[in-house]
Amino acid sequence: MSSLGCKLSLAMDIPELSVIWVETHRYGNSTLGPEFISQGPSPHFVTRFCLSAIMWAVFNLVFQRLHFRMLRLPPRPSAWEWMFQTCVLRRNPAVVLHNLVKRYGPVMHIRAWSQDLIILSSVAAVEEFYKLHDMEFGARPSSMGRPTLSNALSSLCFPPLATYWKHIHLVLDMTTSQPFEDMSSRGFEWALEAIHRHPEVVQHLCEELERNLELHKPVRESAIAKLPYLQAVVKELFRLHTPCAVSFPHLQSSDEYCRLLGFEVPPRTQVLVNMYSVQRDPVMWVNPDDFDPVRFVARPEVDLLGQQFHLLPFGAGRRQCPGTKLAIQHVQLGLARYYFQRLVDKTSEKTS
């Protein structure tokens, strides 16, 4: 018989049993009555526990801050400043980001909710990233944009890198029929609007077309090679009016810190290329905000295919847009045919 059973008699009342049960559970002992329970925990136990927890939290916070300082993270602008200018003042996000680059430098660290973002905004930073870290940051965020994109565009933009080029031709066949046509049509209208702001550019275009093409023959794709000024206009269009101001994010595939452009980058960081600022980098461009196609006439070797890191409107590296050549050809041929038709109509009016 247990010690509790020895103490209790069969004649003990029910209320007395209840009192003993309550007392034993209060002190955490299910076998001894209150008169046999040893002394409970020290009255200072809770205080000591709380002090220990506070000291551990403070030590952990100080350690993390010292650790981050030793890591030399990129400059980090305030997220509230970004939200105030874009959401409250309704300013162009690309312009706001461009102004932050002037204050914080070409490599910035932005904390968006729980995600670390590194923004690259200079030609030198982008060149080092693509040459040394393209494979390391070759992944895409798995959930980004999937609910709002069609299946074709989603598989085109966000597949694993290992299967990216394996299925690219199939996806291109799916997208060219409708999505690329819609996007290219809107892009062509935007190109006309941008060019018409510069009448001198329109005049030079028409003069080049009139010199190099026969008025009564349709404009073929092969004729573009004879139109260097037209090619320069298209390059300048994509330089100042890139399809996306910021690239799709490049996700770091490892769970370890890495060194990027002299800074320590936390694991699973996303890197974005600020193409709006890169293509206005004053180190590479004279009068970067001016629309001046002549700058490309003197340098015809500069193309839009992502080989030169100061002009990459469609990205570069392993994640470059696979529709780059298609988009360039569409805009070049569309502009040539549009302004050529204006010449034909003008000539017909004179002869009639």
C-alpha cells in the first residue's frame, strides 16, 4: 500500500479526499499528501529565470548586430521613405529608386517584409554580378507572379534553371501566337509616341529610308541592315524606355553567406538589376537623360543582346529574356514600315 493509502482511512469523507487531491496537484506530487510534500521551488526561481531570459535575449541581439557589422552589408535605405514616395506621393517607382541610388550608392540592401533584396544599379556592379555570380543566383522565386501570369509565360519566366533551356523552344512557340504579339503591339505604339517627341529624329529616319529603299517595294527584314540610323533609334528607345525598369529577381540557391561586390550577402537573398539606372550610368553615357541615337551610330558594335552590360533592356546571363531578338526585330521592322508608308503616301500626294 502506498504512503498516501497509509495515511488515509476508509472512513475518510469525500471532501477531505478532494482537499488532499487539490493540494497534491498544486505542488506537483501525485503520491504524497500536503504533510509529506517537500519544500517547493525557491521563491526567487521565477525572478532568476526571467533575468536569465532577458540576458540571453540582449546577448543574442548584441551578437547579431556585431555580426552584421562585421559582415559589411550594403547600405540600407529606409523602407518607409520608399513607401511614402511611391504610395503616398504617387511618384514613379523607377525614378524614386534612381534617386536613392544617388544617395546610397550602386549596391543597396532593401528588406521587403522578411525578404532580403540586393539592388544593383551601376555598370560595374552588374558586370561583376553576371560574370562571377550568374550561376549562384540562377534560381527564381517559386511563387512570384504565378497567379497573374498565363501558364505559358509562367513556365517561360520561372522554371528551374536546369530545365530552362530544355523547354524554351516549346514555350516560345506557345507564346509567340498571342502574348508576344500583344506585348509587341503595345511596345510599338509606345515607340512611336517616344519618337514623335523628337521631330529631328523623325526627319533623319525618313531621309535614311528614302535614300536606301525603293518606294514601290515592300520593306523586308533584310532591309534593316541598310538602315544604321534606324537601328540606333531602336537602341536608344530601349535604353531610355526599357520594357522593365527592374529585372526579375535572381534568387540565391544556397543557404550560406556569400560575398558579392565586396559585401556579405545573407542566405536566400534576391538580387535585382536596376536597369533604369544602369542604362543612365553617367560613367558610361554622355548626357544620359537625353534622347540621342547618334551615340549608337558612332558605336554600331553595341547591341541589345545583353553582351554589353551598360545596355541590357532584356537582361543578361542565363536568365536573359528568350524573346529578345523577336522583340527587337518586331520594333525595327514595324518602325521601318510605318515611316516608309508615310513616305509613300507623301509621294503619292505630290504626284496626284
